[in-house]
Amino acid sequence: MAGIYIHIPFCKSFCNYCDFYSITDDSLKGDFVRALIREASLRSSYLEGETVETIYFGGGTPSLLEPATAAAIINDLRKIFPFSGDPEITFEVNPDDVSEGMPGELKKAGVNRISLGVQSWDDRSLRYLGRRHDAAQSVRALEMIFGEGINNVSVDIIYGVPGTTTVDLKADLEKTLVFPVTHLSAYHLTVEDGTRFGRMKKEGKLKEIDEESSSAMYSLLVRYCREHGFVNYEISNFAKEGFISRHNSSYWKQIPYLGLGPSAHSFDRRSRQWNVSDVRKYIKAVSSGEIPCEREELDKIMMFNEYVMTSLRTMWGIDLIHVEEFYDKELHDYLVNLSGKYITYGLMKREKNTLVLTDQGRMMSDNIIAELLADL
């Protein structure tokens, strides 16, 4: 099995926190779509005949594409790659892009899962984040999405915004779960270099919330979602039974995936590739029959470290039998020995041959994972 990620690099404006590659000039949209399909053809053998189980339209802002364009892309990909009988096809959508009839057209195109970027139900927070929509538009978007027959819906929420508290987060969660959403991605605000927030932080105009407040918010998030029937299957992701994101899970389970579009990443179990983060360079290269990417070969230690980084973020954890069989006994013993102190402190638990983080451990996941990585 395998997945395909499609990076749509167009946005109407830049959010203050986002460091994903995008541009606001959509005059290249037609050339980009043609280059995208050309890249798929050039890389038709990358997945080595594996059946495509998931497609994910991310960005950028995929909802700036017409549903007919999305349909054409999906149909062309079906001609190039072998598809499973029931692929999960996710489309990221901004609330202000949703119009009457649009969700239904996306459904006809083959989209069966929508990820809606609500981010907050508080208009002040939305303005601070630099979002284009308001809370009322999110309400209308969800009403149209559910009303037009798409029932597998994920909502994105950002918490930890300066000036907010657990009260604000709880309000966001309550307003989200008024709707029958099946999945929730809740991300703590991270200030990245190169973003407006990054510049504000350097200028002393933005102060991130303290660690104690962050921990209190995450504890509330986990508790509230569990009380409402959501499984916390990855640190930032929660799903109703049967609605765990198949595409996102493939990243954490090291399933091969092909990334199409500028800045998109690919993984074939042996190496990682990433395309150039420039639409014009991307279009020019692909149109000439070239793949504008860099490549990194993965040795055993690099693959082991990636496995630790991804699997320990999930409810499935580290499979010690897999480590011993796929890597070696030395790395198995290395993990068993290092994990002992975290088990003693209640930050990790061992269930038969699996190591998983506890709720308390997840709050310190970055530090724990860093200590478990093997030296290159």
C-alpha cells in the first residue's frame, strides 16, 4: 500500500504562523496543474507498483482549485497508478472558500474526506492568526459540507495562541463538537523563523505562552476529546472509531508515499526526496522532463531514528520485535535499556513488546524522543 500527497502552492494571503511553501499569485495555476500530472507520469514507477490507498490534497490552499480540476487530477492519477477499491481521498478546505454546491462537486470528483481549517471559533484569535475567515463562515462551511453528503470531516484547531487560556480552548472544542465531526487535529502554535510571528518574536512583539499553560491546555484537550469518544491516536490527532486518518497514519507507520508539487516530500523506505520550493522552477523543470528534487539515502541508523521519531508519537508506539528483526538486537537492547527510566517516572509504559508514551510523557515527547535517538 502507498499514498500520494499533492501540494497545492496557492494562497490568497499568508497566515501569520504558516511556514509551508505557498505564493499568492495564482496566474500560474493552469501551468502548475499540467506540470503536476506530468510529474506523476515521470514518477510512475516511484511506488514500485504498490496500490494507492490514500490521496491527500494539501497546501497552500487546495480549495482554490475548482472541483472540476480536482476531478481531472484524480482521474489522471488513476490512469497512472494502481488504486485500491476504496481509497481515502482528503481535500483541505478553507471555510471562506466553501460555497453552495462545492462540497457535492468534490464528492462527485472522488473526495470522501474534508479537512477544514477552522483554527479557532474566536474572531479575535482568527484576526491575530491572520486568517481570512470568521467564525460565522466556519459554521456555514460545515453546514454545507455535511448537508451535501460528506460525512468524514476533520477540523483543524490551533491552541496556545498568546493571550488565550484553557477556557478559550474548551470553548473552541465545544463549538467544534456541536457538529458531527469525525476527526480533530489540534496543534499547539509554534513560532517558526521566516513567518510574521517569527519576525514579531525577534522584535519582542510576541511572547509565547509558558510551559505550564501549554501543559494545562494539552491535558484539557486530551481529556475533553476522550470524554467525547475520540481516540488520541497521535499526539495532535484525535478520531472517532473507524475514522483515523489513513493518510496521516501512513507517515507515522513508514508506509511509502509520493509527493507531487513544489516542496512536496516523498519516501520509498530507502530514501527521502523533496521537490524544489519554487513554483516557476518546478514548472520549468517538469515541463522539460526533469524532477527538480534533492534526495537523501537512509542508512540503518537514520531509518531507526525516523522510526523512533514517528512511532513514539502514536498510540501504537515502538514495536520492539520489529526493531530487533528489521534493525538489529543491539538497537533493540539500546531502546529497552534507555526506556527503563521513563517507565519508572511514569512517562512511558511497556505493553508486552511495545513501548508507548503515557499522557504525561506526550507532554515531554520531544525531549524523550531526542534522548532515544541513536548516534549517527
